[in-house]
Amino acid sequence: MSEYRTTQENTDDPRREKVRVIPLKYVDDFPGHPFQVLEDEDMEKLTESIRDNGVINPIIVRKKEDERYEIISGHRRKHACEKLGIELIPTIVRDVTRDEAIIAMVDSNLQRENILPSEKAKAYKMKMDAMKRQGARTDLTSRPVGEKLLSVEEVAASANESARQVHRYIRLNELTPELLDFVDEGKIGLRPAVELSYLQEEEMRDLVDYIDAESTFPSHEQTIRMKKLSQEGKLDTDTINRIMNEDKPNQKARLKIPMEKLERFFPKGTPQSQVEEVILKALEIYYRQRRREDRDER
């Protein structure tokens, strides 16, 4: 098992927080943690670093009522240690309330370089709700975009976003999971997604059914019309299909292959971009072979 390294300066200087070594089995993930822990290249590098050097930066936790601990900052480090079979982890224990921990957890994770829209949506909402419980004015989702709210401005300032942008992200929490996935994948933009967040759940599911069948995504103008018709009680399946079947400005012709014809070649949930990449490579190989055969026949 890797040894954990803490400097003498950290342990002797009373102005610094004391680092403790805690069994990993007593450390829980933060409830509803909005940031994904991915098995990506960054995780591989972090795991290798911990394998070689131990955990240089202690995780930060709060003590729970059941004598266990929950992470404020350090979910990726905990995951890497679990992969390596490490049983002890250097830890800083802070005496904070759950709401104080939520605010600190969100603020620390917003420093990441790559954050998905869904992660921002959940994180901003968690922070807003925590501030509301602390007495802040945060009835965000029912207010118009342009209204100034002290709590919105505080969240925006800490995240280096505008208050309007924070409101847009929080609206994403109203989307169905399928639509939110499309936003994360870059297939639906933030502003069209905000318009769609005002649709009824059944209307959103009808739209998802159309997208799945046709591999076509709505424009911003189309989402504005859908929102208006929904609020007027005039949006149904036929209306959604009619709007989506309209030609979009500058729309290029698209080849549409029903996904059920491709399912035996790709695992469920494969991103469309990856499907397209594989098909194009397969076509390159096919036509290269055809050219060879044509030359051989001459």
C-alpha cells in the first residue's frame, strides 16, 4: 500500500489545518454530488500519480452524525485510491453544516477545466437551495430571466458567469434526462434547451421520440415556437412533428439511418459522433478495396 506524504510544515504549523489519516471505508461520497467521476485520461494520470507518490493533497470532509465522513472535495482522489486498493487517505476534517458543505463542494469543483452543462445545472441548483435554507432569496426557477436576485448574483460571481447564464443552467434541471443528455453531447444548444425546459414532460418525450426516429434536432426558433404553443395548450405530437419537419435555414441534406438498423454494430448509448466516425472509416476501407479490385480486373 502506498505511503501518504504530509510535510512537517503541514503538521507543525498551528495556522494550517491539521491533516488526519482516515480509513477510506468510513468516507462517503457527498449526497447528490453533481460532478461525474469519469474513467478518462485525467483519472488514469491521477491514479498513476497516487500509485507513485501517494495522495499529496488531502481530501476535505465533514463529520456526519453517524460518525462517518462525507467528502466536500476529493471524490476523484477517493476513487483513484479505491482502484489501487489503498485503505487509508490523508484528510482534513472541517466542522461545517451540510449547507456550508454544499456551497464549499460546488465552489471547489467549479474550478475544473471541463464541466458538462448538466453538472453546472445540478451544482448551481444545489448551491441556490443551500443559500435559500440559509436565508437567501432564491426562488429562481419561477422568475423571469432578467430579474435581479441577490443570490443569483452571488452564485454567478463565484462561478465567473452572468446571473442570466446561471438562470439558464438551472432551468436545465427541468429537462427530461434524454434531452439533458443531448445538451451534454452538444446536439442541443443551451438557449434552445432553456426554451424546451418550459414544455410539459409528455411534450418533451414526444420530441425525444421524433429526434430518436429522425436524428434531427430543433433550432432555437423552433424551440421558441414549441414553448409558446405549450403555454397556450396547443402543443401535441402532430404539432411537434410538423414543426420539426420544416426545413431549417441553411439546412444541408442529411442521410438518415434508423438506429435499429445499427444496434447490432454499436453498444446501446454509443454517441452519434462515434457512430458517424466508424461508418465513415468503414466506407473508406470499402471503397479502397473496391479500387483495388477494379485495378486487378483491368
